[in-house]
Amino acid sequence: MNETDRAVVDGELIGIAVWSPPATGEAGAISHATADHSLEELLAVYSMGLRKRFLAFIKLLTQARDQTIQQPFWSLAPIAAPPKARGKGVASALINKKLKELDEARLPCFLGTQDKANVAIYEKFAFHTQREDSISSDITHYTMIRLRN
């Protein structure tokens, strides 16, 4: 089950990080379902073109992950802070908290981003780009790994 770390100030959510623990059993594909619905059911309200692009993206992400890291590892996705909270160390605090635990357990971490600016940010946390995959003419997916420290 995923772990969610939240940063709250005066009752307002100002940051969130979702961490997926190592898979138990077979590594398999990234989860394609919620508790009650399959991914295909959830996407049914969208156009066929959008569904195909999304499923192709999930396939690419799964392949990139499986070709760059082996279990056991943790995954970080998503991490977010509203614009007014950015640049104030909120996301860094959320990331550092879990990375300290992972270092103590000597476990690596995986993440993916499509924002080139995020690559430099994640590098500050010792993540390294392992792959760059073109999703479209203007979108590149960066697969990043942080090895055991």
C-alpha cells in the first residue's frame, strides 16, 4: 500500500509526496486499477485517442522502470506543492524524510518526470537519469534512479 506524506500549515495542505513500497512477489506492471475499477473503466469516459496515449505512456514507464531497476525499490510519484509553497523547502522536506529511511534500509528509489527542470532538482537528492524516452515531439520522459547511499 502506498504511503502519503503531507505538509500542512495552519490546516492548509501545502505539499504531498506519494511513495510506493517495494513490490511483493512478482515485479509486474504499474498498478492499473483502483479499489473498485480497472484503469480501462476509469478511462472509458475519455476519447479512444486519449486512452491509447495514456496506456502507451504507462507501458513506456513500466518498461523504463523494469529496464533500469530491480526489486526491492521504492517509487516516488507524485510529489506536489501549490505555487505559493514552492521554493520554501516543502517538497525537499518531504523527500528528505523518506530518503533518510531508505538510506537506513539501504534501498534504492525510482521516479519519472516529464519536466526537464525537475531533473536538476532531483539530482540534488542524488537521483541520476538512467533513460530519456520521447513520448511525443515535445515531451520527454526522464527515468531517474537513486541508488542506496
